[in-house]
Amino acid sequence: MNVSSEYLFDPIQTELLYLHRVTTYNMGTFYHRHNAYELYLFLRGNVNFYIESRCYHLQPGDLLVLSPEEMHRSFALDQNEYERITINLKKSYLNRLSTSTTNLSACFDYRPMGKGNIVHLEEDQLQQVLQLTRELETSLSSSVYGADIETNVRIAQLLVITNLAFQNTSLVPTDIMPELVRNTMNYIEVNLARELTLEHLSEVLFMNSTYISRQFKKHTGLTIRAYILSRRVELSKYYLTEGMSITEACYQSGFGDYANFIRSFTKAIGISPGKFVKNGLVE
């Protein structure tokens, strides 16, 4: 992901992307989103994980699910080794693996945005998942006959385990997002179509604007301006997929200037609003 960009879209180029990573330096991403679902398995480290307006301090064995619409970031709090497995899956790929009675996308789709994202795997579940990921790594790196089928089988098995874990969980994770940052995000979300300035946020949140800005950047890695812009682009995408005209989507999502909307949308999504509508592109 281009960390210098204020447009927080990190596209996944393949229908399946598997990464098993270990890092040994202080590492944090900007709030971002993908054009694919994400399974995230935390194995070790001292890490906070942010999803929308929530933040969780992760424990080994925590499994998270993220939909394409959900902005998120991870942040390593020290120099300890940070190990995790991420699997990104395009919607079209999950649709092919699903059946009429088994919707493998259920754990991603059937919950409120930014909520119900996390379960904790017990040791036997964790070992089962790790065995499947080892087998998945083998099939992904193989060119022998049937390796692609084995890959599909392992992904389907992982998603069945994940869906069952979310159906049966009683976990209520502790949200450690500072109230000021959460309130700032929530106010922005409700008022995207209105004029939003740091001065206005200071008035409605009864807090010094510099303090708001610093706290927001500390926990999201973003300026408030960049966050607002990204959310407005996402809102305009929703309006366009619902059949709204480009001009109406521009102003209803809070862009006061049409030319700025076209530039911002194109830079964030990779194509112009017109091509987005013409292609019928729904991520």
C-alpha cells in the first residue's frame, strides 16, 4: 500500500492472496480498506487492531473477519515479533465456493459494519486452522495436477470453521478505542453530507481542535481531512451502485465541488465515476 496516499484503498489484484508474515520492528498501517474480504489470524506480538470506530488489543488465537467496506489498521506497540496470517478473498471467489445451503460469506456479511469482527479460537481450533494454513501454503506453491483444487478445498474448510466459530461465539471483546476518537468518527459518519471542518468538530465535541487532530492522527495514522475524504468517496460509491446520477452522488456525499469529486473518486478507486457506473463495478 502506498503510505503517502491520502486515499485509503489498497486493492487486491488476485482473487486469493495469502500472506504469513513475521515482523520485528514497530509497524503500523494507515486506516485502509480492500476490494476483498479478509481473514486475519493473530499469532503473537503486542498489537492493537482498529476496525472502524473500535480498537482491540489482540491475543494469540484471535481471528478477525473484515468486509471490503470496513476500514482497519494494525499497530505493533513494541519491538517484539509480530506474527499473523492474512487471507484476502474476492467476493466472486467466495460465491463460487459457496452452495445454495452453505454461504461462506455469511461471517463477513451478516453483521453490522464494524461490529462482530472477532472471535477467539481455542487451542484445538487454532491447531486445526494452522494445519489447514500449512496445507494451503503447500498447495499454493505447487504446480502439480490438482493443486488448485486442493487450494479451493482448504479455503472452503477454513471458511466453514470460521463461520461456525462466529455462529457459536459468546465473546464480547473489550473495545479500547479512546472515546474522543470514536465520537469524532461517529459524528463524521452521520454528517458526511454536511460541511465538516476541524473548527466545527471542536465546537460539537467541546474539545480543542489541535488535541482532536493529534489524537485522531495518533490512533488512525490519518489526518481528519483524509479520513473524511475517504468516507465521502465510499458513500458516493454506494449511491452510484444504487442508481443515483453522478452529479447527485457527488453532492449527496458531501462534495461541494464537482471537479474535485471526479479527481478524488478517480484517484481513490482507480477509475472515474463514469467508468465505474458504465462497468457496473460493485466490489
